[in-house]
Amino acid sequence: MAQMIPALPPAEASPLARSVYERLRTGLTDAWLVVHDAAWVGRTAKNGPLHDGRIEFVVAHPEFGLLTLALVEGGLLHDPSANTWQSLGIEGIATPIADPYQRAQTACQALLRQLADHPAASPSQPAHGHGVLLLDTQCPRRGFAPHAPAEITIDRDQALGLAKNVMALAELWSQRQPATGNASSRGWWQALQDTFVAPRQARLLLSQRLADDNAGMVALGPQQMVVLDMLARVRQQAIFGPAGTGKTLLAMHKARMLAKQGLRVLLTCYNRALGWHMRWALADCPGVVTGHFHELCYDLAGLDRDRFKAPDDDRGSRQFFDIDLASELQQAGTARGPRFDALVVDEAQDFLQPWWKALDAWLIEPDQAIRYVFFDDAQRLRPDAAPVQGAAEALTLTVNWRNTQAIHAHLAEIEPVMAQARCAAPEGVAVQHENLRPNPGRALRRVLQRVCGEGGVRPSDVVVLSGRSPAQSIYRDFAEVLRPWKLTAGDEPGAVRLRGARSFKGMEAPVVILTELDHYPAEQARRLHYVGASRATTLLVVMADAEVTP
């Protein structure tokens, strides 16, 4: 049986399309690849045409090359004098359509260009051709037009032997447009696989193993695979998802897939720790330039970190990080010229308008460039952030893969959008609550003793998330009280990490101890609670005054 993409025909496919799908699946051997409703996004050329494409079927074989096949339902009418084409339904109603032969040929050329732009491509082309499936009626003996002969049309009389006739069409084109150059090296086949056969796993550094610098393999869920497939068909898309729905994983994986297809990708985010996390995880993918936004400003604009830095006062520091760095990035992009085909942004809900303008300066044809932005308005920590472009038409992720059901239920009490998401994780341990008073240091020690001492959890798997920065946290003064447990603002082996809830956004840890939210106004505290609590994958402990404990 042929390898089919997708593995099952889409539910919305017509009966005829499903019939073609099944006949090709069973009639071709496993050496053949069949892509139904194939769509792809091509590399952007400065001031040049786009090379996107879409066609009902792509059929390919390592030896025979590839075919693009347009499917016409009903009859087909062609008026040579007006050069118009129409499909004829069962009721005799004629509907104007695009020339299916020209459409199949254009898709073939666009796909060849897509494969030629791939890093694995050699100066060669596979044997290639196109055809039309006209399975509801007969094709005239002389065809429809000089460019639409009967020999590249598979009609009703040939439908029963569809797979055999598709192979015959491939053989015909292999003689007319044979492989050229070093096509036998199969570089084009690898490019075809990278374009349509999305892998089921993505390499991602799990945060619970950050201290040991170990990589983990995280399987993509069915909904995430559907989103990846949809993104392969559109140039620009916003993707909304509550905490834990895999936005960061998808952003990184999509950036890697684009780079494997030869596209130059810029991947960025708001959070510094997440930016370093992305850079580490994609270190083996040179086609992706990644880092949190301010880091990219320094790197792309070539700024000296020792000489170009923020003023000491708060107002000057805000101006520097919100405006000045973005201005330098924009000027550098304008002066040096754009160099990226695609932009992927995580945490887009916190990006300011000047930042988007600066990023656009580095894109080839910003209006046409590939652009995928991932966001969660409930995690917006910058009230002055720009609205996310395309948010009204965003794809929505609805499955929480990160948090246990116990943590998910806690999050649903805090943020209503979480109640609309489904949790795919185990039930897990109940969320724990600890009273801060009368001594916050001893309260934290009790929790650490219960989790790490009695529970046997490694201290490096525990993160204390504070509403304040580590430098302003009250726990920085409790070293003696916490013994034998050590709290560090760094990544010291064997120690419990102390982080600000804001700076840990986008990350995760098996155990999160959430604290120091009580001094914020109610709405701000609620947002920080949601951001911080959603970082826990296995156990969440909330430390607060008894009267405000949920």
C-alpha cells in the first residue's frame, strides 16, 4: 500500500476525492507517496512572485519522479473562443472553474521550485509531470485543447484501473521530462518528505532536566499535528492557546520544519529564560536564528553590550528596552537589507508596536513573509503591548498537555479560559496550600521538607516562583532558616531555584512553589497566579496568607 498523507482522508473530503484516495492507497506499492490536498508555502523572493502551491493530489516515487493531479468533479466544458472552463454538475448546471490542466502544471512547477530551494537539493530535477482526473465522465478522444490532451487525462473509462493508469502517466512524463542532473541522489525525495511528511516527535529541552542539560523527546499530540498541517498551507497565522497547550513546542517545531525546507527563519519570544531555552534546543539547526527579543536586538544590530546598555534610572531603562533597542534593530535591518523568509513569535501578547516594526525590517517582503505568532491574552503582562495581528481569526489550541488534572482544575478556577480546555494529563497530586504566617521562611522550609525530604523529589526539580524578582524576594534573607535546603537565583546543582514568575513565563518545572503575590492589586495578582501556577507539571504548592488562600 502507498504511504498516504494524511494517514486518513479528511472528513470534509468529497466522496469522489475519498474514492481516489482509497484506490491510490490500495493500488500503489509502499514505494509510492501520495499527498491528498497538498499545499505548501514557498520561499519569498525579494520583489518576485510567491511560489506557494496547492493541488488535489501529489503522487511521487523515488525512481519515476512526481506528478501533480487536479481532480475535476462532474463533467468538463471548454470554450476555446473565450478560453473559459466550466464543470458540469449532475443537474446540468455549469459552474466556471479555473483551467484544471494549467492549474496542475502550475502546481508542478511551484513544487519543483520548492524542492530546489531545499538545503538537500542538488542542481537537478526529478522526472515530473501533471494530469487531470476526470472520473465522472469521458474525455474527448482529442482532448480539450493543445495543452490538455487526452493522454494526460484519466477519465471514467480508466477509473477502475486508477493506480495502474497513474503509474502509466508517470512513465509517460518520465520520458517527456526525464530526471536531470544528479536526481538519482534522491535529494529531491528528502526535500519532498520534509515538505509533506511531518515528523511525529520534536526535540525539546524539558525544563525539569535543565540543570543536567539533558534533552527529552516530547510527542506531538493529534491536535498539534493538525495545527502543523494547517500552518503548512498558509503564510500568516495567529495561534491562540491557554497555558500548557504546547504553543512553545509548536513554535520551535515549526521553525525547525521551515529551516529544513531551506527557509531562513527568525524565532523570538518575550522572556529571556525562554529565549535561552529555545537557542539551546535549536543549536543544531543553523537555519533558525533565535533568542528573546532584546537579545536579538544586540545580535542582529551588532551592538556592544558593554557600551550600549540601559541607564540606571527606571524611566531611562524602560525607554531603552521598549524603544531604543527596537530602533537600533529597525535601523540595522533597513541599512543591511532583509534576510529572513519567516518570522515565528512566541508570547506575542507582550510585544510592543515598535518591536513588530523592527522585526518587519528584517523580513523579505514583510506583507508576504511567512509569519506565525503564538499568544495567550490571559498571560499578557504588558498592558501597553500591541494587539496581536490576526487574533480574531486565530487557530485555537484546546488541549492542556503540561499540567496534571489537579493543577488544571486549579487553573480553571483562576482563569475562565482554562475551563474551556481539555486536560490530557493524569489526575495527579492535589494542589497544596501553605500559610505564610507567622514566618515565611519556616513555611517554605516545611514545604521543602515535605516535598524533597519526605517526598524524595530532587531539589533541582523544584522552583520557587515569586511575584517579585529574586533580588527583591523576602526569601533571599532566609538561608539559615531553610537549611539543609539551599535556595539559589542561579542554576546551582542540588539547589532549589528561586525565580520571578514573570521571568519564568514560557518555562515549566515538575514542582512549583508559588508565593509573594499578596502585595499586588487583585487583577494583577490573578494574572501572576495563573502564569506562575501553570508552570507546574506535577505538583503545585501555593503559599499565601490564610485569608487569601483559594
